Amino acid sequence: MKRKIAAILALALALVLALASCSKVSMATDTEQNGAYWGGDKDMSASAPESSGTGGDWSEDSWNDVVGATGDAINPTPSMTEKMIYTADVDVETVDFDAAVDSVEAMLERFGAFLESSSVSGRSYSDSYYGYQTYRRAYFTIRVPVSSFVQLRDGLEDVGNVVSKNTYAENITVQYYDTESRAQSYRIEQERLMAMLEKCETVTEMIEIESRLSEVRYQLESLESTLRNWQNQVDYSTVNVTIREVEEYTRPVEIHRTYWQQIGDGLQNTFESIGDFFKSLFKWLVVNLPVILVAAVFIGAALVALIAIIRGGRRRSARKNSAVEAEYTETDNTDKKE
């Protein structure tokens, strides 16, 4: 009896030990899996493919391992500064063109801006020579620090009469940081390729690594150039200014006009157009009066000569007819006498 009890106790003890061992193994496995899922002690760094010393196996998978590990190493910051590009188009009319241009140039110095491009048109030699009234235009592309963008844009109202003013904003935050992340990936890959280049043992490995390194550098320079261009546009906003010389400012139009007011506006525009036509016609006649006089003299001389020729022809015809009639008359008289 005692032997049976001892055997049962030994069997129970063996079962307990076996269960405890399985529990430890399961707990260890779960711990390793959880650690791998949450990051744990996982090594995120990628090691470069080792060279075997006999030419190595630089397959596409090896390059993908390097690039993939590089991408895993990028951890963008959760809070990103917004990247906004601001642009404004302002159309200004002025009765004092030179003063308006000087005012714009003074605003550049006041707001720390610079002139990216400019052009002035009007007042050609032929127009001035023939006395035609021409108006000048100026176009400016101004780059101003973003902190002074609004002040410079609104300050153009002091230059002249602002006819139109449009402002545009472009948010490039996502594109900027995506490009920056790609550039950082290429920087890390470049560093690792440089380290691999120092360890390569064969000419084949060196050629393949240098080829990939050249491509990485090209892509990195292109991305960095794009980032610099974007950052420049973010730091310095763009204001496109058009200055038009006019004789008088455009009259503001009321939003609500009655029927009779609209008729009055139409008649006023018609009379103004007729007046402008006759003024232009009179000016054209006065300016071209010498030419008209010379042309009139030549035309008069030509007409006098033509009339003289016509009269001379008629006289000759009359004389000829008279001679013929006299001859016929003389012939008839002779016949009658006979």
C-alpha cells in the first residue's frame, strides 16, 4: 500500500514539474514576441553585406536590404512647422508714373525686399515724334521676407489707385517633409556606401558600389536643390506689381445702379467716346497738316495739268472738225458750179 502511494506521489510530482517547465517556455516565447512587436531590444540598424573575399554576391536583394534599412532608420518629428508659399498680384494705376516707381523702390529698402525682375514699356520714339499720347507701364516682381509680406502688399495703396489685389497661399508642408525624409535616406545610404567602399576587396565590388554611390549623390543633390528652392519661396514671399500710367483714375462703380443710372452711364461713355474721337481726329489733322498741304499741291497741279490736256484735246478736235466741214463745203460749192 505504501509503495502505491509513493508511486502516485512521484507521478504527480513529475507532472507538476513538466507543467512548470512548459509554462516558462511559453512565457519566454511571449516575452520575445511582444518585445519584437513593440520595438523592445530589436536592432534597427542594418549591417552592410559582408564580402566573402571571392567577389561577393552583390545582388539586387543586397542593395534593397541597405535601402530598406535606411528607410526604417528615419523617424520624422511629430510636430512639423508649416511651409507656406505666399504670392500677391497687385494692379496699380497712377497719374505720376515716375513718382510711383520711386515709391516702389523706396519700399524695397524699407521692408528688406529685393527686386527679382522689372520692366518698363511705353513712350516709343515714333509715338513721341508724331505727337501721340502714350502711357507707360511698369512690371515688378518683388521678393519680400514673409514677415513683411502683408505690410508691403497693403503699402502699395500709397503708390496709386489699386485697381485689383489678389493673394494666393500654397501649403507645401507635406511635399517638403516628404522630400526632406527622402533626402535624409539618401544621406544615410551614402554614408553606408562610403563605409562599404572602404571594406571592399575586389575591383568588381568597388565598381558596383561607386556606381550606386554616384546615383545616390545625384538624387541627393536634386532633392537638396528642390528643398533650397522651396525654403527660399517660404522665407521670401512674391509680390507681382503692375503700375499703369493713366490720365485720370478709374471711377469707382456703385454696386447697385438703377435703370436710369445705367442709361446715364451709357450715354456718358458714348459722349466721352465721341469727344475722344474728334479730339484724336483734330490732333491727327494738325500733326499731319504739312503732309496734307504738300499732297494737296501735288494733287492740284495734277488736276490742272489733266484739265489742260483735256481742253487741248477738245480744241484740236474742234479745229479738225472745222477743217473737215470747210473742205466738204468747198467741194459742194464746186460741184454746184459745174
